[in-house]
Amino acid sequence: MAGPDRKPTIIDVARLAGASIKTVSRVINKERYVSPDMQERIEKAVAELGYQPNMMARSLASERSNLIGHLYGDAGGPYTLEIQVGLLNRCRAHGYHLMIEEIDYRSPNVEQRASAIVNQMRLDGVVLTAPVTDNPIVLRILEEAGVPYVRVTPQQESETSPSVRIDERQAAYTLTQHLLALGHRRIGFIKGKANHTATILRYTGYCEALTDAGVTVDPVLVEQGEFTYASAVACARRLLDQPHRPTAIFASNDEMAAAVVAEAHNRGFSLPANLSVVGFDDTPLAEMMWPPLTTVRQPVREMAETAADILIGLLSQRGKVDWPKPVPHQVLAHTILLRQSTARPPGKA
Amino acid sequence: MAGPDRKPTIIDVARLAGASIKTVSRVINKERYVSPDMQERIEKAVAELGYQPNMMARSLASERSNLIGHLYGDAGGPYTLEIQVGLLNRCRAHGYHLMIEEIDYRSPNVEQRASAIVNQMRLDGVVLTAPVTDNPIVLRILEEAGVPYVRVTPQQESETSPSVRIDERQAAYTLTQHLLALGHRRIGFIKGKANHTATILRYTGYCEALTDAGVTVDPVLVEQGEFTYASAVACARRLLDQPHRPTAIFASNDEMAAAVVAEAHNRGFSLPANLSVVGFDDTPLAEMMWPPLTTVRQPVREMAETAADILIGLLSQRGKVDWPKPVPHQVLAHTILLRQSTARPPGKA
DNA sequence: CGGGAGGATGGCACCGCTGTCATTGCCGCC
DNA sequence: GGCGGCAATGACAGCGGTGCCATCCTCCCG
């Protein structure tokens, strides 16, 4: 059973099927104009030889690499992974392969690196996630190279590239409303890393909900975090040290919410009786911590899948229309998950 | 400043530098036998044109793709991501690119898919993580294709492929010893998914520690979990429902430990006073839950880096030695993290 | 019954690079 | 002074496909 030691090429298939190379190529690529019996003969030959087209040769000749790149900044925990799973799902379904590249957006040679990634590998398309979604250098290089790209949760929607996101402002608004409805009036807020889109939108939603409910935003109750556990511990301390402390705390992500919960536990608070806490993102952590965290779920995987679909759709019509306009900007639905970390404030049965 | 719209090729560089294509190729590939001034001229031309070698063409001509694949089964949360980060670090450092492929090891066409991945993309090497590390079909295909691969935490070390792992048995042994040292004698154990290597090794370590300390392994205290939160909730219930219940519980991973903690909280236990809990893996969850979990940290990223190093080392000497023998089997050091989820058993001040 | 449309197939250049081998020039050594 | 040896360079044939165009055949229609 030891076949020929060299991998079969299209030539071998052609010879075996008694057809020309070109016709085999047509069958492989599911092009039209091949008679049924010829097709069958070729398919049989392909199966018999276990022929697998060489992607490298294919790409070289056709200027299409069947490669989609995922560019991201720092490996953002479960989020990044979910994105990849989503992308992978779609890539697989459409015969694309996924290439992942981290890019240090702070480094001075972002340009060089981004260019290397895009140009050397001849990526067909790219999906961008935070924090490179809005990096001007990366975007420029992509534009220059003419590589289509889709951005997941960009800061600003652009006219040249599609995007996918959820309405974070709205989500934060609703979540804050939930706390208000429970009777909370002093609601602390821990912001995320400065300048992140998410930080701004979530904070805006919080402020608007309060204002709309006739509650003034008290700057004393707003802390600046960094999206990390450690940063939030300090914030939680300051918040809980206050004489007239908040009865609820809205942390801009789950990790920071976990820090608040831990700090509260440390002080012997019973949750949620003494303090309500909400997070954002619904990381796996959220339902495994105790008490399970009320939070917002972004359909991250689905967002990635949508991004991939848009990209692949774009690629498939390459050459026909250069770019559909206006480019799509999808807003996916989020879910508010009410779990057990929220309750009426103490004293208000 | 709008250069030529076509990407520069090696020919353009050669022309500009007044050299032959081949010599440019030599410079690009850092081969010997190029005079200093020629080298300089070529490098200048490369810089001036912003020339980037086309990987596809390079691969086609050289039979080397500079592509390393990461094959994994189900997206295993933070673990998989850490692996990728580790691999990425090394790939970047050595000019390789990472291609990630999920492979449904239960599907009937694993063979087809594995073969497609390996043969179509002409991967130079592959890193395997659970649960495909020991899939016979995948391994066979890799062997047949002659693609070097490294396995991270395989069930069985093989003579044909290097591996990287930690001593899980020893880690579980030490962790159990810790509980014993605190004074616990009734120590519950929640096993992982049946047939996983990790499950067996961790359980073995637990048993041996007990036995060595003169404590009999009580089957009533051993539950079969599945590495998931949900599975462990049921186990925890059964364990805690027992009249003579354990004073400590060793869950085979952090996620299951979180379930035990949650169940204990539900029952109003105060942790760790009423019940000690330990996990395994040190997922981000471990330090963010409350109380922070005593667990074992596998240097996952480092393991991935080691795997990549081994692989890249192998690739770089391709053709010289076909395979170093014996192949390396690295065992990396783990860390026992004593946090606040463990204490002396109740009644033993 | 001639001509044209369009399906089916093949020929061949070429994608951008590397491997192999040939060639050149120079140096050292007997 | 002739010659082997080696550094330095180049010529050229592929690697395994695809794009474009030519060709052939069949069928339909005026």
C-alpha cells in the first residue's frame, strides 16, 4: 500500500483521468463547462490518488490565498478565544484558513510588522479586534494593500470597512435601569481603561440612565479602573471606604466586578444583601463566581461569525463590485443576564 | 509618493541593485557568499522598494512553508489561548506564522480533515494539544506526511515525537499532602472526564498521597466529574449530602472547584473554615473567585513556547539529522499556589 | 445547408521564488 | 608558471497550479 512517495500533483490526476491539467483544475474549482462523465472520471482519479491541491501553488497562480487573518492586540482572555472560535467556524465552512497574528500596537515598528503580515502572506482578508480596530497605522496599511477587512467593535464606524458590534451604551443603560428599579440610588461605577471605546460607551449608558431617572451622577461614586482585577480592587476599596457608601456598584467588566465582590467578601459583607454588583461581558467567570454575577452578554462568537460572513461574502464577489456601499455595520443583540449578585438595597425590603 | 501599483518582486530589486535574482535571493535568505558591498546595495534596494518576499512563491519553490499549525480539539478556554500566545511568541521570533485549526475528533471524517490541513497547507510542523494529542488517526496522518510534530501533555510519550508536559501526578500528590498536613483526613475527590490523561494522573497522585500518609482511599468520597462546572455541582451535592461529609474537596480542575465553592456557599458554609477546596490549573478564575483558590499552576505558556522551540529547532536542522534520538520529552516545573480556600479542618484549631 | 452561438476541452505562458549547476576571477602552492 | 580550490555571481529550469486564448464540436436557426 505504500503509494508513490511523492505527493500526487494535478498532473498525475490529469494523466490518470486522461484529461488535460486545465480540465482537472476546472473540476477542482467547481467551474462550469465540464461534461458529467469527464467530471466523474476526474473525481475518481482524485479520490484514487488522494490528491490534495497545493495551496501554495494555487495562491501563487491565482492571487488568492484562501487565508484570513485575525489581527489583535493583547491576548484578551476568553474574548479573543471566542472570537477565534467564531472565525474558525466560518472559515472552515467556506474553505478558508485562519492565520492569527498578534501585533504589539505600542511598538515602534507596528508599521513594519503589519505590513509584513499583510503583504508577505498575501492575506485575502482580515478581521480586526480591539485594540487594533482603530489603529491608524494598521488601517492605513490594510487600505494601501487593498486588503478587505472587517472590524469588531470599532470606536468609529468608517465608510470603507464594515463592522460588527453590540450597542454597549444601551446595554449599560438597561443594566443601570435594573439597579434603579431595584431601588438603588447611590450606584458606584468603575470605568475601564481610559480611551477605550467600551469604557466611554458603558459610562455614557450609566450616566444617561441615572439622569433619565432623575438621579444626579455623583463624581465621588465614579472610579477610574483599567479593566483589570488589580485595578478594581483599589477602586472598590475607595468606594466602600466612603462614609455614605454606594449600595450597588457597576463595574465596567466582569473581572473588575469580581474584584468588587472579593473586596466586599473581605469586609464580611453578605452579597447581594449588603451590596449589589453588576459586571459586563459575561465571561465564564461570571457564572462561576459566587454569587453568580448579573451582567451583560455580548454574543462574541456570533459577532465573529458575522464578521467572517461579511468578509467572506465580500471576497466571493471580488472583482464584480469593488465594495458594496454603504458598507454594512451590524449591530447584534445583547442579553442582560440577571443573576444573583443584585437585590434591593439594604433597608428597602 | 504613489509608487508602482504592483507589489515589487525580487526581479525589481535585482534590477535596481544591478544584481541577479539569485543573488538577491541569497541576501534575503542570509546565505553565505555575498560580498559586503553587493549585500549593501541589495539591502538598499529592498528598503527603497519596500520589497516583501512573497511567501507563497517562496514556499512553492522551496518546499518550506514557514507555517506552523496548532491543532486542537475543543476550544478549551483559557488554556488554548495561553498555548496560542506561547506559540505565537516563538513563531514571531523565528519568522514562522501560526495557523490554527480546530479538528472535531469525534467526527467521522477526522482523517479527511486532518489530511486536508496538513497536506493542502504544507505545514512545516504541528503542535498538538489535548484532546488530539493522542488521536491515532491524526498521528498517523502526520507520520505519513512526514510532518514533524510536538505534543503538549500527551497521554503516552512516543519515540517518534517530542512532548512537553508537567508532572501532574506529582502536583496532585503535593497538593493532597498539603491538605493532609493541615489535618484533613476525609478528603473528597472529583475526577475529570473519564479517559483523559489528566484525570488519571491527578487521581493517582491523590491516591498515592493518601496511601503514603496511611489514609485509606474511601470510594464514597470519590466522584466522577467531567471537568465542567455543571458536572461538578452534582458531585459536590452528593459529597456534601453525606452524613459524615468530607472536610476538604480536591476538584480535578478549577472550574469544578468553583462549583464546589458555589455549592458550599449555597449551603451557608463559611469558607475555608467549614470546608477546604483545592483545584488544578490556576485559570484566571482561581484568583478572582472568593475565596481565592489554592491550586496548581501549569506553566502553560511556557510549555507552548518550549514546544515551539523544539519544533523550530527540529525544522532548522531538517535534512541534516532526520530526527534526533531519543526525541526530547520535557517536563516543566509546576507551582503549588497556596491561597485562601484551604485551612485546618473544623474542630482542629 | 451555411453560419453563428456556446459548451467542452486543451495549450501555454506565467505567478515569484529557490535549487542546481556553470562560470568567473583570484589566491596560494608546488 | 600552471593548477587546484574556493569565494562570488549568474543562468535556467522548475515548484504546482491558474488565466487567457485557441480549438473543436454540436446544435439551432434562418
